[in-house]
Amino acid sequence: MDSSNTAPAGQEHHPDCMRAQALAALAATAWPDKLARVRAIADDAMLDCQRVFAPMDGVPGRPPLPELVAPAQVRQRSMATQEGRAALLHALAHIEFNAVNLALDIMWRFAGMPEAFYRDWLRVAREEALHFDLLRRRLDALGYAYGDFPAHNGLWDMAERTCGDLLARLALVPRTLEARGLDASPMIRNKLAGAGDTESAAIVDIILRDEIGHVAIGNHWYKQQCVAAGKEPVACYAELAKRYDAPRLRGPFNLEARRAAGFDDAELAALQAG
Ligand SMILES: [Fe+2]
Ligand SMILES: [Fe+2]
């Protein structure tokens, strides 16, 4: 039966809805298919903000490789060798692959937000797809491919823990894990540049520039949701970090990038107080 026959007037379900397209891209397993689906979602795609999707098996779609292992099993390698630099780029590519999935996931999973919310995360999904593509092209140039090294899944684990709580998702994915990327980027960039790999270092520069925007989007919607729920952002963050067992963030912090991403003095003081 066509489900649109049973939907209330004005609530018919369109397969072309931006959120339905995001879910289809999330379910895609092969990276070329996932990237093509993300690119195909139009800015002006029809948007049904209220639709509640039935939970779906097989999300997130991902290829059989890389093999997923515990974080402690991912070895740090020397930047002096091409293989070592490829392993680092591969770890970054895996983060970006997860980041594509995370941006798509927030779009279909959380109904009832304003149109601007879904459009913001579409922009993030596109930029994550670009980051993944830049890294896998660079890997290719070095003689490697996505899937050649084992990887860990810390980013997606936090997505699962916060799948029923938008405020927690915003607090702990963009504002914690992606923000941690802002802190880590200068060191990674310098390691690559120090090893003479200026092309890889230039990709990390692009990623850092874009990630400031992603954390800013996370901050914007986190604060909007705090206001809607009558919560104070700093205290609410501390409570969510504890409840969902968020990783403890350690310095050095990239305060300039964090400020540019919208963290205010009270939040940065709380961060530094640990
Ligand atoms: Fe990214
Ligand atoms: Fe990001």
C-alpha cells in the first residue's frame, strides 16, 4: 500500500525529500555511491521537517574494509616513512567517512527542527564528503586505498549512544569530538609538513578551515536547543558529558579555532579547568 494514502493531509511522504535522500546516502555501503548520493542532494530539495522515519537496519552503510578494531589496537607509525604517513591519512579518511555518516544521520533521525537545521547539516555532509575524497585521492597518490589499514569507530559509537537525544548528540559529537579535531589539526599538520609532505599538510589546512564551520553549526543548534529546553549551556554540557561518558578533553586546545567556532569565554574556561 502506498503510505502516502494514509498520511494526514499535507504530510505525504516524498522519496525526494532531502531527509529521505540523506537516509538513502547513509545506507549506501560503497564510498563512491555514498559520495555520489551526497552530491546529488540539491540545496532546494523538498524538505519534510516533521516526518518520523521508521528505524532502519543497515545504517550506517559502510564497506567491508577497513577492519574495525579497538582504539588501542591502532598503531602510531613514524612520519619518516611513506607507509607511516599513509596510515595517518587513512585514519583521517576514516574519521571523515564517519563524519559524512554523522551529518546524514542527524538529518533523518531528528524530526521537528527548522528547515535551516537540515540545510546546515547537508552543507556539513557535503564538506565531509569533500574531505574524505581529498584524503583518499592523496592516499591513492601514495599507493594506498581506503580500507588498507585497520580503523577504530569512536565517532560512530558516540552517535549510537546519543541516537535518542538531540541535545546530547549536538553536545557530544560536533561540540566534543569534532572540536577535538580542531585541537589536533595543527599538530597533525606540522607532523606532515615536517616530514616534507606539503600536499598532505595542505589538505589538513582545508579540513581545519571547514571544521571550524561544522563546530560553529553544532554550537548554534546546541545553544538554540538549550534555550528551547530552558537549560544553561555550560552546566548542561557538563551533565551530558557525564551521563554519556564523553571522552575527557586534554590540551593543548586550539583556542583561536574554538573561539572562531563560537565557544564563549565561559565555555573555554570550563574546558581548561578540566
Ligand atoms: Fe571533515
Ligand atoms: Fe566536520
